Amino acid sequence: MFTANRGRLTLIGVVAVGAVVALAGCASGDPLAEPSSSAGGSTIVVGSQAYYSNEIIAEIYSQALEAGGFTVDRQFQIGQREVYLPDIEAGKIDVFPEYTGSLLQALDKAAVGGTSDATYAELQTALPDDLRVLDQADASDQNSWTVTADFASKYDLTDIASLTNVTEPITVGGNSELETRPYGPTALKDKYGISIAGFVPVEDSGGPLTVKALVDGDIQLANIYTADPNIKTNNLVALSDPDGLFFPDNVVPVVSQKIDDSAAAILNKVSAALTADTLVDLNAQSKNDQLSADKIATAWLTKAKLI
Amino acid sequence: MSFLTETLAWLVDPANWVGAGGIPTRLAQHLLFTLVTLLVAALIAVPTGFLIGHTGRGRGLAVALSGAFRAIPTLGLLTLVALWVGIGLNAPYVALTVLAIPPILAGAYTGFEAIDRKIIDAARAVGMSEAQIVLKVELPLGLPLLIGGLRSATLQVVATATLAAYIANFGLGRYLFEGLRIRDYGEMLGGSILVILLAIVLEGVFALVQKLVVPRGVTAGLPIDIRDGSSRSRPVMESTIEEGNSHVHSE
Amino acid sequence: MTWIWSNLDLIWDRTFDHLILSVPSIILSFLIALPFGWLAHRYRASRAVILTTVGVLYAIPSLPLFIVLPFIVGTSIRSPLNLIIALTLYGVALMVRVVADGLGSVDRDVQQSATAVGFSGWTSFWQVELPLAGPVLLAGLRVVAVSTVSLATVGAVIGAQSLGSLFTDGFQRGIQAEIIAGILATVLLALALDAVLVLIGRLLMPWTRRSAIGVVARPGAVARQEVTT
């Protein structure tokens, strides 16, 4: 019985090994694995964070570049800055939508920041030699300390410093890294003397859970990005930041040497058209209307007459 | 390897051993969460498994369901339930209970099935009631496999409970996410080592419990024992996944 | 649920990414587990060492392994290769014990008969012990397949594309349908791979079909072995 199966066994063994080799080859040859530096110089690799809004901007860049005759390799949703920054620095990604202040702080822990223009200028010097940023957009998606409108009117809150008016315990919510960031709960305590009762990490980058927790009163103060359509939909108030606790975070493309003047011109045109309200609106289409990034991008680029 | 020294430095740093975010607190949270999850899962899975094992009915359904349950990705269930119920531990409890049910269920019914039917018949013949058969015969004899199932479930829950920190300020997983975000590999690895140690300690506890509670002479669950006492047929490969197994690590 | 219908191509892409991660891992874990399982089965001393090692391996939470592995193997952190290696490790951890137990479940008399009719150790392994342990190995491999598919989703947390990306993206955007689609696709993919394995099992081991009640490999043993691991 077994000798009869010998041929069959061998055959299936061969097939199995073949499949492994094929799939392994497939895996390492997968464009997602390593950018296709060998695949000819004309392909531009566009990356995006694992953040829906960032993906929309990356898709806008990609479609605009494609309309300008470039071939684009999309490598979207590739994690947080910690994951993709080494790849950008190594020149494996050619275009990446970034945020001026956050990127600056990632590159230089001692950065001073300031106004939007000052931050942009400082970022230009902080970047490694083979990288540069193109024009920054008016649109920004920066961190904010946000409360509900009710909470704000109860304690007469306008700016971050006014949080000292609050007499009830304040629980803070946001991504886990917030706790150690220079604008985190510790800074609120040390810089403004605001008493913070606790920190609740919610790993959705100010997304639906954070908003729900804020609205439900589980937390009183949340780190929500200013371009989040939820601020409008849920009647939230982003406290103003006159002291520049948060760095300005204007949207800006970080590009490699591969981006020539004509490609740069295309991206600069996009940035010029990308206003703050536009970004909130694009995000709302993703969250509220559940549209995919490519549809949102095409519709906006067409409307803005960029493609 | 620099991250090994970083890990060691993180583990011995006294600052990490105190306060609300300190190792003892997080360890206690992790342990408590694991125990509660196991208790809830056991309350659901053990009676169901006994019923299936005792009557021999509903086995196909249970096998199919626990196979599908096992394929449910915990991260997906966790995020979905979190959107429904918000922050806090409710979503992790639901997701991890679902993870823990299949091994316990399988342990419970395979434990009963592994018992020689002649023993059951003998118990019936000497006039035992069905309840007595379950409690006095099937339960003690099926215990090794039930404990085995609980043991697998424990290991999975301990390792996978780290994902709970994705949405809650909770447990040892917090060190992993925090370390990931701020690129502190010492913290991340230190947290992982604590999880592994906790898993090993719990394994030891289970081995001890098994020694203490399993009646002498019951061998059904011992690894070397391959006697096939069950007269109930158990097709292996023609049904959906069914083995009472195993550390399916579906974080 | 309209999200699902308008994003079928995305779901399909992620399913493909997921396959690229899980299928090589499943096959590799089987191939790697064979020699280790054999060692654990054959020698008492190596048994303790190997089984303890794989036990500890299995207790490692997947997330840090995904992150640390690139530093150890030197791959890019975004490379699917990392995940494949990590998933393979977990698969091996599960499978080694199954291989050892499967080989252990082969009747001693049968082994001795094989020796008696002139099989060498090597040919006896390939032509007698391995086929007879087949049903047990298959059962174990099916568990490996399902758990690998399920586990691969965790990579999304560190930016590796898979069906898990639907969880992280849907979570951020608050789209429940996206998460549900991801869960369904993951379960379906797991069950599909499981079905493929069953099919391969039928092709390779036609005898198990005729008498599934437990010819030589004593199926009852499988359940018990695995419960007690």
C-alpha cells in the first residue's frame, strides 16, 4: 500500500516544496516588501502612514503625479513614523505626506518650533541631506487639547491655560505615546499647573473611541487632530494654543532626490490648493461617507482642476 | 545586542517597579484579567462541553463552531466590540473570552469522550443516576483533559491579553505598545519577558493542580498514554478542525 | 454594509497580501517541524529540550516578536519576510509537538515488522512511520493553518498589510463594516486553507478515508495529546 503511494508522495512533496519556493520568491519580490529601486528610475514610490487622512493625501499626490505622466508605486498604510522614517531616510520612498512639526520633533528632539513658517524653516535644516520638503500646505492636522462644548462653557475654557479653572478631576485620553510627549499630561502639569487625575491610552489616534470616551465623559480632555471631522460633528472644542505647546503641523510632502522639478511643481500645486477646510472635508468624506481614498482624491483633484 | 542590555536595564530600573504604571500593578491587572476571562469562558464552555461529552449529541456543531471561533482574529473582534462599547475592559473581555472558549470546550468534551464506554455502562448498571455518572465518574476521569484545555486557554489568554492595551490602559501589553510608539525596545522586550514569565508560572501552577486534583490511576490525559479506551469513533481528518488542542495563538 | 460592496477590490488585495504571509509560513513550519519533531520523538534527552523550547517560544507575545525580529534577521521592518519568519516560528512551536506525538503514536509492532521485512531506518521513516503518523500530522497542520491565518492580522498594528489592515483602518475611521469584512474574510480564508489541507490529506492518504475510525494512528490520541500540551 505504501509503495503504491511512493510516487504520489514524491510528487506532492515536490509540489509542496515548489509552492514554498514560489511563494517565498513571490513574497520577497513583492513590491510591498522593498521599494522597486531596481524596477527602473521612472517609478515614483509614494508612501503613507497607517492613518486614513494621510492615505487620502498620499493618494492625491499619486493621482496628481500620474496625471503628470509619472508612474507611481503606492506603498500606503505603512505604520507610524517610527516604522517608515528609516525607509524614507534610506531613499526607499520618494514622496511621503508629512506634518511639519511632528516630523521636525521626530528628527530633532531639541527642536524649538514656533510659528508655522519658523517650523517649516527649521524642518528644512533638520532633514538629512538627500531629503527635502516641498511647499507646505495651508492645511494642517495638528495635535490639540480638545474638550466637549459643554465642558468648555461650564468652566469658561478658551485656551489650554484656562484648564486651571476646572475643579473636577481631569482624565486625559489619547495615543499611548502621548504620555511621554513634550506636550503631554506632564507638560500640562509642569507648565500650566493643571491637575491631571489620570491618563487613559486610546490607540485610535483621536478616532471614534477617543471621541466616544470624551462625549460619554469617561475622559474630559482628549488629544484629537484638528482636521478631524468629529470635532464639528460632535460639537467639540479644540482649545487654542497661544504658547505654541503643540508644534504647527502643516501638511508637507517629504521627497527624495528622485523628484525632479516637474514632479515638484505638480506637488506644489496640490499643496497650494490644500486648505485647512479642504482637509477637514476630505476627512469627513472618509469617516462619515465611508468613501475610499482613491475616490475622494479623484473627486477633489477634478474639482480643483488639478487633473 | 544592545537591546538585551536595554531590556535588562529596563527590568531592573526601580522606577519601573512603583506606581500606577509600575510592573507589579500591570502584572496584577494582567493576571486578574486572565483569571476573570478564563472563569467566564469556563462557565460557558465547561457545562456545554460536558453536555456534549455526556450525551454525545451536538458534537459536530460544537466542533464546527469552535473551529470557526478559533479562526476569529482577536484584533478584529477587539476593535469591533470596542467601537460598540467604547473604552475600558469590556471589549477585551469579550474578545478574549471568545478566544478562550474553543480549547476549554474541546478539553471538556474530549475528556468525556476519552472515557471507556464500558465504565459508563458499569456505572449505570450499578444504579447511578445521570447526575451521579457525570459528577462521580465522567468528571474525575475526564479531568486531565479538561485541565489540559484550561491550560491551553490560559497560555493563549496571557499572551493575547497584551492586545487589550491597544484600547485600554491595562496590563503588561501597555509596555509593548508604549515601547513600540516611542521606540523603546528595552521596555517592549522587558514587557514581553514579563508576559512569558507569567505564562511559565501559570503553566507550573496548572501542572501542580493537575497533580493534586486528578485521582490516582486516571491516565487519560497523560502524554505518553496512547491507549485507546474510547469506544466512540473519532474520525480525525474528515471533519472540521476538532482536536482538543492547543495553543492557538490568535492574537 | 455598503462599504463591503464598494471595496471588494480592497478586500481582495488584502486577502492576497494575507495569503502571501500565511501560506509560506504554514508550509515552512511543517517542513521545519519534521526533523525537530523526529528528534524529540527519537531521543529522550532531546525531547525535553525541544519541547520545552517550543513551549516557551509559543508564550512569546506576537507583537514584540514582529518588531524585534527585523533587528535579529536584518530584514526591513516592513518586509513581509519578518512576519513570515515570525509566523513560521509559531507554526513550528505548535507542529514540533504534533510531529513527535504523531510519530510516537505509530504502533511499535508495525515498526518492528518494517524492520523485519528489511526497511532501513531511513526508508522506514519515510515509508512507514511518516505515512502512518499522517492523520495526526494533518490534524496538527490544520490547527497551524487556522492559527497562522488568524495571527497574521496582528502584523497590521506595525504596518504590515494583511486583512488585519482592515481592522486598524476601520477602527480609526469608525467603520464597523470594514472590521466585520476583515473578520469574515479572515475566517473564510482560514476555513478555505483548512479545506485545502483536508483535500491534500485525502490525496496523500487515501486509506484514512476508507477507515477513518483510527487505523493505526489512533485518532483518539491526537485530541488527548494536544489538549495536554
